[in-house]
Amino acid sequence: MTIRRRDLLAGVGGAGLASLVPALPAPLRARTYDAPAVRQYRRGFDNQRVPDLGNGSFLNPVVSGDRPDPAILKDGADYYMTFSTFDAYPGLTIWHSRDLVNWRPLEAALTRNIGSVWAPSLHKDKGRYLLYIPVKAKPQNDIFVAWADDITGPWSDPIPLGLPNHIDPCHAVAEDGSRWLFLSGGDRVRLSDDNLSLAGAVEHVYDPWRYPSDWIVEGFSPEGPKIHHIGGWYYMITAVGGTAGPPTGHMVIAARSRSLHGPWEHHPGNPLVRTESVDEAWWSRGHASLVEAPDGSWWSLYHGYENGYWTLGRQCLLDPVEFTPDGWFCMTGGDLSAPIAKPGGGAAVTHGMPLTDDFSAPLALGSKWAFFKPDADEAARATSGNGVLRLKGKGAAPSSGSPLLLTAGDRSYRFECDIELAPGGRAGLILFYDDKLYCGLGFDAERFVTHQYGRERARPTNPHGGRMRMRVTNRRHIVTYDTSGDGGKTWHRFDRGMEVSGYHHNVRGDFLMLRPGLYAAGPGEAKFRDFRFTALED
């Protein structure tokens, strides 16, 4: 028999801490629903898949597409979450939910390019919202902190803490009231009382559990510590085994202590989550947090790669948690391939957002669109309104032009747009991993340019001149291009196709995803109209 445990304090962050009253046992909630066929999603904006099946159950992922390293905060009846955004800016978009299943994007918390953002941490302490932001950058890596009085901002300019040798911070409050950042590798450092600077040196406090030596992993790589204070115990959840690489590598382990200062006792059931076979629905699962649902049940949010779709990046998964009478806990969702009964309570927000854009309003930077590795004044390149996006040309190709990108979370989709060139300019539609690996189709007034493998290749004659409608279809990694000179009434199949299943981290590195987007290069500004995105059912 298992029981749930509650901390009974509203406003506890899933990855943060507060002074908690003793947890009380709650009866195991019955999980009943009418299960649909496995992996049959409901559809929402633009026919995109949504997790809520409408019958009391949900199907993972809860936030699809590249949403790695989820940082979750419970704030009264509201839940907020953000993810690693790497080189996409504006970054660190805050997502909002009231039931842990349905999520909608709010605003981006980070507008200034400070480097590649890895595994942030979101907290609330003393009435102030806090973001701890590890960054890979030149000349030096660091961890920054930003704060806000309201979750939607404005957020302060990021403050460097002087931690160049660590990633994956997690804020924690000890029983004596001291504030700490737990870090990768089993280390921690004390914070000032206002949480905005260091108050001591980094110290090593925890040696993570080791898996058997014959397991197939990417590497030990202890990272992503998350601290939770529940029922008189401090629980530390850690990721080991590497983040990508072999699907069986990444995993979730846990330890506990009566004091935040240790000693830490390994969970007897480690690892709590691990992909054991390439036949499972989700690969490389890890980087977990705990969070209490509105009904007092406990859940874990972590990321994983969809089987066969490394190109979609690490997607956000929700797994039910059970506490046992000995005070330990386990995840109970199995390989997360089947529908799971939703948490009880909480009102559902409208899930997701449309990716289609008629450009009638200012460009939704951060919540929808993002630039890749932008300059400080990048946003000034784009002006949207009255049905037209005007994008100033930059560089000679997508590799040098900070393209404008979306995060798509479906295995198959189509996107199209009307594109009008400036004299001497070039523009097009792309599927973009990074500036060394992308594909797509562009054109100037005389010729097409094919983008393949991150290079500019053949240049056949363009019969449409300086304006055309272009369409890209990505159906389970098979990419085709179509063009139209009459606004989409008549389509012509372009004589170049691609297979892009290898456009992902295990080939290129950097933990990104293959994103649809658009670019403008050369002089002047290209005009984009009537951008349409449609997810295609498998």
C-alpha cells in the first residue's frame, strides 16, 4: 500500500523551498478514466497536439518541442515553469498552468543576450521571484541571477554571481534560515540573505549514487540538483548518466536528509527513472523536480527525447509520484507511453499558442518567435503590423543572419508564407538546428538557393521573380518544398528534397532542436505575409 504525503503550505515551489508544516498522509486517489487508443492526441491551435485528452486523462508530453530542464514553481493556485533556451532570444519564457497539464506561454524574462542559457532555476523567496541562469559564454561561463516583483516582469538585468565552473543551480533555504545554491557535481554555495550575491566559497557536500559499471550511458555527469522540503525531510533529486547519447543513459536518482547540511542518504530504489530499452516511448529521461498538485497529490516534471525524434529536442514530461510509508517516493508512470489520469483540482488554461501569424500585431518575440544568437539591437530588425512582417536583411545566409525561429512540437507539420524581396536581397524558409546545420529554400530575383547540411548548394532558375509563396513540409523527417507564383492557387514541387532525422544533438551537439523559421539576407528588408503553420497527424 502506498500513500501520498502533503506539505499543506500554499505557495511552495516545485524546485524551491519554504518553511513547511509537517506533512500529513492522504489516501491514494483513484485513477479512473476512459482510455483512448495509446498515443492518439487531441488537437488544438493549428492542429497541434495537446496533452489533455478531455476525459480526465492526459498524454505526454505536457509541453511539446524543445522544453528541456523544466524549472517549476508552485505559487498558491498557480504554477509557473521555464526551460533552457540556449541561444534563442528573447529567452526564458515563463509558462503558466493551474492544473499541471495545460500550459500557456506568458512573457520572456530574458531579453538581453548574455550567452547560451542552460538549466535555469525558478523560485520565490521573501515575496520576490528569482531566476538563476547558468550561461555558457565567452570569455567566461557564469551563473546569473535576475529578480522580479511580478512573475510577468519587468525582470531585473541579470547579475553575474562569479560561478564559472558550475551549471544547474537550485535555490534552497536551510532549517536555520540560511540561503544556498546547490550546483552540479554535488556542490553548493551560500547566498546572501537577499539571494543576489554569494556569501561564501563553493563546497562539496554530496557524492551521488553510482549506477552499475556495465550500464550503457553517456557519462556520470551528476547535474540538475533539485531540493524539496517535504514532511520533515530534505529531498535531493539529481540527474546522472549524461543528458543525451545512448537512450538508456540519462536517469533520475534521489537522496534525503533531515538537514539541508546533510548527511545525505541514497534512495534504496535508485534510479527512480531510466529508459531501459530503445523500444520505450521516451528516451534519456531525467532532470526531475517534484511538485504538489491542487488536490495534494505529488508529481514529477522532467524531460526526455521522443523515440526516434531527437530532432524535436527534449520535451517536458509529467509523471505521477507516490510516497511510501517509509518516507521515500517513486515515479509510477512507467515509460509514459499510455494516458495517465490527470491531477485533481485546478482549472485548465487554454493550452499552447497558435504558431500561425498574420502579422497584424507587433511581433510576439519571446512567447512565439525568437532570434538565434541575436545582436543587442536585433529586435529592431523586425517590424510587424497591418499584415506584414518587415525583416531587415542580415548576413549572406542563415548561418550569418540570426534567423527568426519557432518551436514546433509535432512530428509532422507544414508551414508556408508569402515572401517579397527587397532589390538585391535574399530570403526564404528554413529548418534550423544551428548556424552549422540547417536546411531550407531561399531565393533572389533570378535564382533559388538550396540550403543543405548547413551549406548553400544548387542555384536553379527562379521563375517567380522577387515575390512568391513558399511552403515547407516536414513529414516524419522527410522534407519537401513547394513554391507558388500566384499566391498559393497553384503549387510547384521543388526538385530538391531532404531527410533530416540526423539534424540533432547526437550529431551536432549543443542540445538544440530543428526549428522552422524564416530569414532575410543582403540589403534592404524582406516582407513576409500570411505565415501559416499546420501540424499534420501521423
